[in-house]
Amino acid sequence: MERTLLPGLVRQYVESVLPDQVPSSRKVRVTQVGEMVLKPGRRPLRFDAVEEFAVDRVAFAWQARFAMLGPISLRVTDGYRPPEGSLEVRLLGLPLRRDRGPEVARGEAFRYLAEIPWAPLAILANRELAWEQLDEARAEVSTRVAGERIAVRFLFDGTEVVQTEADRPRLEAGGAVTRWVGQYSDYMSFNGVRMPSRGEVSWELPGGPFTYWRGTITSAKLCD
């Protein structure tokens, strides 16, 4: 999309985080370290991960390693390749969990939208995205998954996205629509592209926020 066609907030963000001459790349690859809590009350598990985002379509893949005991590790692959989303967990090469289906596909597409600050080239290159400014501090990005519209709202502080939120079905709660919130901070330049180096994600549960993911970007690069 041409910058001039973007809503004002989004255009200012693009001008702040992307160089004047935007490189021609099909993917953004980031490396991460962090921790994840599988269920409320459980201890956090440390991980290191590589995530690749397509910039010209809604698609991504996240591959994470969770150290367990000595050389033993849990491997998690999470991703969306239209029309399917997938989540797979393996231990010692053996599958422990495999999730597929339309609900998983929608959930993975929500994740792509919310993580656009880690692939800001998609704002210009991805024609599957629609942008709308809601007020002086918020904009919404949406796409369609199997004909259904899904959307994530971005909260801006100046020219930085600091929060995302959506009303998203939570599979662990039988698909009950639940407020889903992401926080971004500590913007840094990675190969000429500014992006938040830290993020965390929470579900707003009846008993209070459940923060289940925290991560730090350790590198980011554009690739084909």
C-alpha cells in the first residue's frame, strides 16, 4: 500500500520505523529469548526461538526450543500458512500435541496481526491487510480468514505501537471470546528497521490478567 493511502497514525509509524528506501524483502526473520507459562499457576519455561514473517501475505512460522533437563528439550512449532494454522509440540522427536482446524487458523492469523511491529514492512507490502484509524491514538488492522474478518487494535504512544488488543476466541476456554492484550517496549534499530525489542502477551481472565508470554528480540534481518 502507498504510504499516502494509510491512516495518519499508521503512516507516521511507518515513517518512524522504516528507512526512506524500503528494501525489497519477502520475509523478516527474528530471533528471540524469553519465557512462557502454559497454564495459570505454572512455573515459566525458558525458550529460545526463531520466527519468520511473510511481508507480502498473512503467514508466519515460530520454532521454539524449551530446555527441560540436560540435553532434553521440548520443541514447539506454531504457524500460519493459509488456509491452515498449526501448533505442534514434540519431545525427543515424538509428537505430544498437534492442533489443526479453522479455530487454530483464526488464532494464528490473530497472532500475525498483533506481531506486525516485528515485521513493519508488511504494512506497505501486504495487500491482505486493511487499516482504519479509530481515534487520535488507536488504529485497527484486519484481514480475512476463510471469509471471516478478524481484527487487532493498535495503541500508539507518539510514533510507537505500545499495545495491541483483540477480542479473540481462547481455545483453552472452549472458544470463549476473551480480551487478548500485547505490550511492546524498548524500541531499537535492527539493520535500519526500528522495532520493539521486548514484548509480552496476556489474556484478561475473570481472575485477572494471565501473562503467558514474555520475550526479547536478540536479532532481526530481512531475507528472501
